[in-house]
Amino acid sequence: MVDELSELIIPTDDHSPGARAAQVAAYIDGRLAESFEDEIRKRWREGLARINSLSEEMHGRPFMRATPEQRVALLTRIAKNEEKPETPEEHFFQELKGRTARAYYTSKVGIHQDMAYKGQRLATGICRLRGQVSGGHAPDGFLNRACRDLFIGFVCEMQGPRRSSRAPSRVSANDHGSSKSRTIPQRG
């Protein structure tokens, strides 16, 4: 079920493979299994059970038996109050999306195929993610601009200095709830 949910959040597209190819569900499962806190595992079991209950309520069947359109409708519903979640399902979506993004963008697929990381070398031009310029339209899926900007800033730092005559960029370092931000220096 986590495999399907994460693939809906970061789907395969013509630019790069999605969360399933990056083995995001296995990564999340491994981190949960290694956790010293039983509360985290309990929260995930309850969150997944709530997803199934909501699917039953909305479509009369468990999540994994729902059609692709019904699955997207369910995910859209629990993502609607992402900035200020109110229900347990909405809180779980925040957790699910945050872990999905972290797992994907630290995987070989996310780093090399999606962000086209080339190693420690001078990056020319502007950094792109899924073919979109930072600040442009969100890619398909449920990964929002704040998360995308965080990872664009991360890859820009990894790729080295950016050449630009503009002032330093402000990039949110929003780690799914933090309000911290940092400046990415631009040299050259």
C-alpha cells in the first residue's frame, strides 16, 4: 500500500522513474523497522488503516481494490489541508509525503535521473527538477513547491556555485514543518 501511495505522490513520468522505481516503500519500511520508537510504527499502522477506512467510506472498497481514479480522489481529499491539517488522515498525508520525498530524493533514481546530479562540478544555468524551473508550475503528483524548492536548493549546493548576477536566492529549508530558511550564495 505504501508503494502505491508513494507512486501517486511522485509518479513515473517521461523525465524520470517514480517512487516505485526508487524503492521508496522499502526505504520507508526499513526506517520504520529501525526506529527505536514504537509510537512511529503505531502511527503508520493507524494511518494506513485510516486510508483503507476512508477508501471504504468514499468508494465502498479498500484502497488497493479501488480504481486508479478513486485512489487519486482519496489522496486529493487528504492532501487538501496540507498547510494546516485537521484530520488524522491529513496529518498522516504530511508524514507520508515528507518521507516519500526524502526517500526519493536521496535515492539513486531521484538524485541521478530526476535531478540529473553529475557530481562535484560547476553547475551552469539554473537548476531544474522534473523539467520545471524553480518557482514554476508544480510537477505532476502531490509534491508541492515548498518541497521542490528545498530539494532544488539542496542539489544546487551539491553541484557547486551557480553563475548569476542576481542577488542570492532565498530557498525554504522547510523540513516539512520547520519555518527555517537559508540563503544559497551565488558566486561568479
